[in-house]
Amino acid sequence: MHSFRKLLSYLEPYRKDLAIACFLLVIEAAFELVIPSLIADLIDVGVANGDVGYMLYKGAEMAICAILALFTGLLYARFAARAAFGWGANIREKEYEHLQEYSFSNIDKFETSSLVTRMTSDVTVMQNAINGGLRPLMRAPLMFSLGIIFSFTMNAELAIVFLILAPSLGIILFAIVRKVAPLYSKLQKTVDSLNAVVEENVRAIRTVKAFIREKHEEDKFDKVNTALKIQGTDTSSHAVLNLPIFQFVMYLCIVLLMLIGGIMILNGKMQVGTLTGFLSYVMQVLNSMMMLSNVFLLLTRSLASAERINAVLEEVPDLKEVDNPKEVVENADIAFRNVSFKYSRKAKENTLENINLVIHEGETVGILGGTGSGKSTLVQLIERLYDVTEGEVIIGGVNVKEYSLKCLRDAVSIVLQKNLLFTGTVRENLLWGDGNADDDEIWDACEKAGAAEFLRRFPNGLDTDLGQGGVNVSGGQKQRLCIARTLLKKPKVLIFDDSTSAVDTDTERKIRTALANLGGVTKIYIAQRISTVMNADKIVILDEGRIVDTGNHESLLKDSGIYREIYESQLKGGTL
């Protein structure tokens, strides 16, 4: 319940709409509650006395009450929808905004599919709790209390009958809610699993078709889809029990009231109109209890979603800026001092262990190592995509933690191993590097990145639409566009995390030559091919998270067995 109450704070901009909706509900309920008493008068006075004029008068009053109830109900729906959907939009915005503050380690705690579900399906559940639950939540207590008062006013003896049956409904409702609550949490987790399979399949659709694995993917989807069906059926089968049970108690109550009321009419203790009006109030009371049961089920499901949403909102970003951070990186000297790192505090072993490395401004440094040796992890510490577990990373003589993240990431740019372009044109994607860059600057960056030659062949040039995720360009073209985007930032440190793996060696050589002319810029290359780093000022060999050798190409060929082995294997394979 704490999670739900916390999310209610995001209703603040829509409290006025919510208050108006609640007021309109009260007015609507008041008009509806007048109608049974008018029915009683119409029968007992108008019908009994054959007074057509009185019957028409009471009928007109009933029609006016019904029309006013309809009008206020429609107005309520408008204001309730504004409040509910505004609240949902606010929650989604806060989730997305908070997500942008996450470090990589924060994001690693959630599956992508789960984050999508928490910002869509779970928020929809919360919206429905307001949009679908406010009316019964407000009407039910009002109709219940006023219905009991009016029914006691009409006939106290009959009112006692359904008051005896009412507690049984409360006990049944409690049992159903207690059973259903954990099932809703499992249901949302099953939705996560379904989204994960769909997302993975859509991302890897080319691989799926290349390996003719459509049937396998269909079976995998069928498995999670069936699990969702079973979980949904199980949850619903328990949730809907309240309806038949409530109806049974309601009809039992009506039968008893008709029986007792009929005896009272025969004995002259009650009139037919009074019994008719009384039954109308009883129906309103019982229906209000049924509505309350549905509200509790809505709230039960929304509580499960509220906890999942709050898990995102309450996740504390690992990366925090110091008070009064430095806003300028003076130079591009880099130093690792006794750096150790592990992705999880609970991990037994470090991913990087006791790294000591100095890179001078303007140097070109290559980093080699086998898969899982920690190459990508090492360079991600420079830009503070992760924070070190032990030791410190120094840039320009200052610990990276003392810079503002904006300043640091403007000065240090990394082209990640997984290249990503966004929906839109080439120009729109490249302007991520510098939103104020003109066409001359964009084309200059494209020339250096080797992208200009294929962009000039496109009919629309820089205004070519890339499609979602850059599907309209090849892997090599995507890499070169990502390099151009990074160059537009004009950083002091350029990091290439195996970001030319999809281009041919000739194009790669041209890109390296162009980048070599960037004076004063520190360049770090992570690569699988020795040809990428063999001309570097310094080559660092990583193995199992430790630096095992450092030197230039000639010295490492002479003194490093690991480097010599890689060189000879690639020489024989013709990849140099």
C-alpha cells in the first residue's frame, strides 16, 4: 500500500479534475437514490388512488432525476479520464526520466522487457484503478450508507434481514483478495517473459531466418504464451468467484425479503409500493457491495503493479556527482591507479584486477586481449559508465568522479562495440554529436570516418532516412556513421571499442590515417586485429582482467609470447 500511496503524489496536477469527478459522482448518486422513493409514492398514492395526474407528476420527477444522473455521469467520465490518463502519463514520464539517470550497473538489474512492461502494462493497470475504480469506490459507500438509512426509514424489520447476510459477503471478499493478490504479481512477471521473447525475436529476425529457426521461435513463443494463458486463467478463475457468490447472496436476500414482505402485506403491515421501493434500496445496497468487491480486486492488481513501478523509481543511481564538480577537463592525460572492478558487489572475483596504466595526451593506444579479458570494461571506466570498485581513474590530473558527468562525457567519447542509430535521417543522427554543426562540419566528420563516399551515393544524402535502428544501412556503414557522430563532439579522448570490425581493412586504414591527424587527441583502440593497433604508440595486452604486457609492436613481438602468438595466428590466417 505504501507503493500505491507514493504514486498518488503524481496525481498532484490533476487533483482538481479528480475532485470535480468525485463531486459529480455524489450528485449522480443523490439523483439515483431519490428514484426508489418516487416509485413507492407513485404506486402507493397514484396507482392505489387511480390518480393519473399524480402518476404523471411523479413519472416526470423520475425522468428528470434520471436525465440529471445521466448528465452528471457523463461529466464525471470526462474528468475521471483526464485525471486517470494524466496520472498515468506522469508516472511514465517519471519512470523514463529516472531511467535516464541510471548507470550501466543500474540498468543491468532489470531486463529490457521488464522495463517496457513496467512503463506500459503496469501503468495501464494503475490508470484503470482510477478510471474504472473511482466510480464504484465513491458510489458504493455512499449508496450503501444511504440505502441502509432509507431502507430502515421505510421498514426497520425488513432491513435487519439483509444486514444479517451482509457480513458473509465481507468474509468471502477477504478470502478472494487474499488468494488473488500474489497471483497478479505472477501474472505481470509472465507478461515480462512474453515481451522478452517478442523483443528478442524482432531484434534477431535476420538471424532467425538465416538459420531457418522460425519453428523453434514459434515453439518458444507458444510456450510463454501458453504460460501467460494459464496464469491469466488461474488468476481470473479466482478473481471472478466474487460475482456468482455475490449474486447467490443477493438473490437469497431478495427471496427472503419478498417472502417476509409478502406476509407483512397480507397482514396489512406494509403496502406494495413500500416493498417495491424497499427492494430497490436493497438492490442498491447489495450492488454497492458487489462494486466494492470489484474495486478491491482492481486495487489488489494495482498494488502489484505499483510495487513494480516503484522498484524502478526507487532504484538509486550508482553514479553520483560531487558538490561543485569541475566543468573543464584541462588535458587528455589518463592514469589508472591500482584499479579493480567487478560488476556486482556480491561477485567473488574482480573483472579487472590491480590495473596501473598511464596514457599521455595525444598518444594512440591499442588494447588487445581475448574475449572476456576486460577490454571494454577498462575503457568504460574512463567515461564513468561504471565506477571503479577500488583505486581511481585520473584524467587531466583529476579523479573522474570530481567532474560533472556532462563535462566528462563531452571530453571523452566512446564508439561502443554495439553500434546504434536512431529512427530518423542521417543528419538527425549525426547532430547528436553537435546539435549546432553545419553541413561543412558534418561532411568533414563523415570524410574522416569514411562515411562520405557512400553518403554521396544516396539520393537524399544527409537527409536519407535510416529506418528504425538504422536498418537501411549495412553494418559497416552504421559503424562509420557512429564514428562520424562521435567526431562531431570534438572530444579530447576518443575510444573505439572494436568499432571498425565490420569494415574492410582498406577502409579501416583510411579511417586510422584520418584520425592520426587529429592533434592533441588521445586515441584508444580496442581491436581483435593486430593491424588496427600495430602502429599505436603503446599496446596493452589484457588477460583475465590483468595487464600482462605493455609496449610497442616491435618490443612486444620480441618480448611478449601472447602478442607473438596472436600476430602469428593472424599472419597465417591472412587477417593482418
